[in-house]
Amino acid sequence: VLLEQQDGTVDLAGMRISAPDELGAEASLLGAALGLITAADGEITLSLDDELGPEAYALDVTAQGVAIVGGDAAGACWGAQTLRQLLPPATLAGEGGLVAPLVHVEDAPRFGWRGYMVDVARHFFTIEDLERQVEVAALHKVNRLHVHLTDDQGWRLEIPAWPRLTEVGGASEVDGGEGGWYTTEDWASLVAFAAARHVVVVPEIDLPGHAGAALAAYPELGASGEAVELSTSAVQSDAALSWEAEATPGFVSDVLAEVARQSPGAWLHVGADEVDEISEEDYASFVQLLRDEVVADGRTMVGWDEIGRVELEAPFLAQHWRDPDRALAAAEMGGTVIASPAEHTYLDLVYDGDADYGQVWAGAVNVEKAYAWDPTDEGLLEAEIAGVEGCLWTEYIDDVEKVDFMTWPRLAALAEVGWTAAADREWADFGERVSWDGARLEALGIGYYRSPELDWAEL
Amino acid sequence: VLLEQQDGTVDLAGMRISAPDELGAEASLLGAALGLITAADGEITLSLDDELGPEAYALDVTAQGVAIVGGDAAGACWGAQTLRQLLPPATLAGEGGLVAPLVHVEDAPRFGWRGYMVDVARHFFTIEDLERQVEVAALHKVNRLHVHLTDDQGWRLEIPAWPRLTEVGGASEVDGGEGGWYTTEDWASLVAFAAARHVVVVPEIDLPGHAGAALAAYPELGASGEAVELSTSAVQSDAALSWEAEATPGFVSDVLAEVARQSPGAWLHVGADEVDEISEEDYASFVQLLRDEVVADGRTMVGWDEIGRVELEAPFLAQHWRDPDRALAAAEMGGTVIASPAEHTYLDLVYDGDADYGQVWAGAVNVEKAYAWDPTDEGLLEAEIAGVEGCLWTEYIDDVEKVDFMTWPRLAALAEVGWTAAADREWADFGERVSWDGARLEALGIGYYRSPELDWAEL
């Protein structure tokens, strides 16, 4: 025997044992002895190929194993999610086998923004509640979690320099429940959880309207300077920050800088919607200030489509929810548009005539309505569109079951609107595929609306 | 999206996920989702290289992983066993880490036969008892399990055409215990268990002497034809098959063919030891018949060194236990010799003056005695020696604890005598290494004699 020993050691834990067919038995024996996995034939490999575009991937499942090639790490991740979707739905519950069909897939997203918004201001939801949805959303290649953090009824993110925002503003919610708020640590954990799944968290601090919680905490930000009660009503208050108030610019600067510090994503959402309480001139000044502060924080501003009314320097993103003309105006200034037209993407709207739950102000949004539309429908050019986002407002949504019910399967439809070229999308085809999604959601313990439009597959 | 599906599926269970460093997080996420192992860096590979000899191997442990190259599958298996020996002993109990030292090893056996014999006739031991020993013996690169299946006190292997062999002959043991026997299924499971570890099972049917159990079952095989009581004494009876008995040739032919049918290894051991009851001429006729039958069954005969007294056509193996002249005579006829000199290899002999257990007829066999000798000591040439075997006779060994105590660490010493060139063996060096073997045996739940010759390492 020749034995040469070098300094140092190596930890074999987690190593795979590989061997040609003729040594399969020996490899199995060693694997059993060491408690390691053996794969005599077959491997799942992830790799990168610059020639594929951002978020693009190729997936090959052969008898020899699986090869996932991503244009970038996100692409590799989406390829892996597609692999999970190809497996029996029970796999998502950690049950059943891992038998995959033999396929070759080449895939790339149409739009870079495929978002899901949750309003945690009207009703509070925990970090765990959000992570639960991120997990499922990412399986559908949703890559933005937009969190509507502040409104009249609550301020949900800790801003250490302005502690009353959460201490006072986070203490309630619609109908007077306990409310709640996220510490900076809570928020960091959500950001990291989402980032690991290539989902960017987009924090929204809604300014200068929808600001009741801020004014309840710091009345000096308002026109009157007088104390305001924290709203527990589902209806919007007339609370807005005052452009004249001395404290306002410092507050805006502090808050946005702190939110940026806590949120490494490229975007800060500043709301800027439904502000009727202040003059058009003050509104314009506000939006320009918000944009300047966001730029100073090294981020790109996102606002609701109302910002299309203001003269703004690109780059910025306008989230079109209501008025197509404002979206077109934003695009004309060089902004890009996130398509969230309420009549297709608002997840708080009722599904259909039979469903007993949901708002009706923009009509019913059944699954077909969520799917069979296009972001270019109202005149925007492809290049002017950042992507698509489904928005779950929570004035009347006060528990996780309702979040599930209103989100799924509509978010699956919206995710495909954001991912797949219009020419490749067809409602009948989608309906057949999404019916399997029910079994997947069930395996993940996620509720959904078994819309009568579809024949649902069983787990 | 381009999606092409082929017929068929692939099972991903047990596949490893590999990825370059920059996709380590994505690979981990997929691994967690699918319950699969991820190894971004490092792999244990087994492979074959014809240029290495039989049972030879090279083992490289580097920071990148482990490469085991075998000259054949057995060599790869021995390389894997060396890897196990390099790991902390607790690993063998499935505990602790898998941290290995960085080494380069090139290794090959000196002899092809490194055996362990268990006498299951005097006292019966179950298949599980034997498998337990095979597991440990294989860790020491022992590659033959010789089972002494028949003797005066018991017949332990089912021979369907001669059912009384086990029904009558298997019903007792020394001191009148319950005895027992193996069904053909039991035996097949032992053969398979051992084969998976590259241990060949060598069945021994001891003929024509040591035949009391056969005569108890079928008196017509004896000279008198009269019924014989199954012996429960530790002392050898004078029972022998009669060369004149009409039933004898058919019995011998049936039994050896059946044992060969049940035992795919290349060798049948026919005993042929200590036959003083019949004439020298009849003995020679018996041994020649046994050899002819074994050849007819496509196997090579093994007999104890008494067969050296008989004119025999090679190939055959003589197992030298007592008389060096008989071993030399066997070699002169072209036979090869398994070295089992009692004074070094008999595991039923007492360890030393302090040990309170064991036979003494050939003196004490302490660990040094089992190690510091060579199969060539009595004049055999290297090429005339098949290898080495340790023999555990069980007249006075009636439980698994005694099997452990008498076998270990002496079998470790004998295994090294069989594996390692004489020039590379040194008692002091072995003593240091075998002291760690105690910790390994302890981890495997195997007892052993903590001989005062050695400083024993603790687990």
C-alpha cells in the first residue's frame, strides 16, 4: 500500500456518490454506509448561459436527468419552478414521487415586471402570511411583491427616527382590530426570503394622500396641525400631508431614505393616488419632491397613474389602475407603465355573479377577465410597458383564507399575462392548464376559488 | 415559450443537484423543494481502471471530493471500505461528521483469499448473526465467508431431496440446545448479502468424517446401517460415511450438487479432515469422488490439509490447519494452500494467559501471534498460497458475544496478513492502527477482546 497524507481534511457531508452502471451496487452500499445520496445515472444541473436573455431559461428533462440553463440566476430559478410545475402536484407537498415528463423547454418572459400587491394597511398581515404568498407567487414566476405599507388605517413599517408612525399608526386596522407592524428585522427577513426566490420587494409609502395613520402619529404634518384619530373605516379619509407644513419635507426625506435603506430593491413606490384634498399645484410639487428624494436614495420612483398629471423627468414608473389617459401621459414623458387596470387585475373585486364576496366598483373579474386582456389594449406600446401587477386591496379582506380565495387562481392568470407573448396566450388552453394549478395550490395548502368557468383537476 | 414533449418520464428521486458557485442558492432552493441533495462543490466518484489488478484500488481524498478507482468492482468496494476506515469511527454508527483526511492511497491485496470460517454445526448461529460478522469482516477486506455447515452435532443447510438431514440432523447442538438450520431461502439471502460486499460464501459439507448428523438422519449411509443418536458432545464421534454403503455415492452426488446449486461461489469445501474410522484406501477413494463430484458441479474443491495424503488432480485447494507436510504435499500436486495454521489462525484458541476463555490444544493465540507470522513460514512458495483464513470453531462458543470476543481483533490481524505484503507489515505499526479498530468495532456494536498487548483508543 502507498499512503500519502496531506494536511487538512474535507467534509463529505452532502456529497453525491456517482458511479458508472457497473459500479451502481458498490455506490449504493457506500451511500447507505455514509448516509449519502447515490446517483449512478442522472443529475440535475443548473448553469448559466449569457446568450439567453434576462430571466430566460432552457430546461431539458431527459432519461439522463435534468439540465436547467438560465440567462441569469433568476432564469435558472424560473427553470427550476417550471420543473416543479412539471412534477405531480403532490410533489409540492413533499409527497409522491419525482417522476417528470421528458421535455425540452425554451422560455423567456415578455415583461420584466410581474407583480403582486398586498395592502397590509387596511388589514394587517404578518411576514409569514406574506412569505406564504411569495412562495406560491414565485412558483408562477411572479417577481415583484409590492407591499402597500401605509394608508389612513395603518402604518406598518418601523421608521426608527419617527417611532410614533408604528406605535400609534400601527395600532389598529379597518373595523378596529389590533393591527400590527413590521420591525426592521421583520422586514429584512421578508426581503431576504423574497430575494432568494428572485422576487423583489417593492415597498409603498402612500404620500401625500391616504396619510391618516401618519397624521394620527404626527399631526404637525397636516394642514391644521391638530390631532387626528386613526381611522378604522374602510372608506378613505381626507387626510393628506400638507405641502406648507414645516415638518413635511424632513419627514418625507427621512422616511423614504429609511425605507430605501431597508429595501435593497431598485424601486420605491410613493403612492400619490387619490389626493383630492390639496391643490393641483401642491400635488405636483409633492410628486416632484418624492421623485427627487427617491432618486437621491438611488432608486426609481413608482407611483399610481395619477402621477401622469404631473410634469416629471424620466425614469419613473406609473402604475396604471384607473385612467388610461394618465398612463399614456406618463409614457409620453418617458415613464414606463405597470399595467394594473382594475377591471382585470384588482384582486379585491368580485369573481362573478355567483361568488358572494368582493368589491364591485369596477365590475366582476372572473378568471377569464383576469387572463383575456393585454397591457397594450389601451394604446400603450410594448416598450412603454414594464409589466403587469395584480393588486389585493384589503378593506374587506381580514384573514388569510380570504387572501387565498381572492388571489388564486387570478394571480396565476395575471402572471401568465406578464410572462407570455400575447400571440401565445389562449384562454381555452390556459383554462386547461390552470385547472391543474388548483391541485398544486391544494398541495401547498393554499386556498383558491374553484371558479365554475373551469374543470378543476383533483390532487 | 417553446415546449417539446417526448414520450416517457424520468424519476428524479435520488438525483443530485449540481450548480456552479454563482447558482448555489438556486440549487439549494430547488434541493429543498424537491428533497434532493445539492452539492455545489464536491463529489464522491467510483470508477474502474483495467490497468489496476484484481481487487486493487486507488483512493484520492482532496478538497474537491473523493475519487475511488477500482481495478474491478471488488477493488472499488475495498477503496470505499478504506474511505470508511479513514472517517471518524463514530461514522460507522451513523453518528458524527464525515470529515476525511486528505490522502492518496494505492493499494492491492497480496492474496486473493482472505477468509473467515464460522462453525455453525457445533453451535447454531442465525443468518443475521453471520451477516453481522460479514459486515465487519468486509470492512477489513475479508472476502470469503467459509461456513462449516455440517458435523457430528448438526446439519445446518436444507437439502430438499434429503429432508431428514435438517429435520433430524438440525434439531440439536452441543450441550443439547435447540440447534437450527437454514432453509434454501435463508441461505440465498446470506449469499446475496455477502456477495454485495464482495464476500464469497464457501459452504463446507464435511465428508466422510464428522458425519454424525448425516448418519443420525440417514443410518443407511453408515457401515452398520444402524440408527445413530445425534451427538450433543463437544468431542468428535467416530461417525463416518461408509464407502461400501449403497446409498453413499448418490447421497454425496445429490448433496454436493444441491449445495452448488444454492451457492454460486467458485468453491465447495468438502472437509475431509480427521477421518480415522475408515481405511486409508477408502479415504482416498472418498476424496477422489468428492473432487470429481465438485468438478462435475463446476466448482473447485477445498479440503482440509488431510487431502494432501491423497493423489489428486489439480486444481484444488488444501486448507492447511495442522500438518505442514500435508500442505507441502498438496502444493506439490499443483494444489494451492489456504493458510490456517491453528497456532496463528484458530479463533477458538485462548488469547493469552489472562484471558479466561478458549481452547488450548495448539497454544495461546494473542493478537501478535495472529499478526506476526507469514504463510510462507513453513516452506510454501508465494504462488502456492491462495491466502489466509481465520477459523472459529464453536464447540464451546454458544452465543454471539463469544463469537465477537474470539473473532475480534484477531480477524483484523489475519485480514492484514492476507492483504499486505510481508515487507510492509510490522507488529508495532499494526498494533497502533488496530487500537483504533476497537473504536470502530464499538461503533458497529461488535464486541472484541481489549488485549493488554495494545493501548485501545476510545470511541
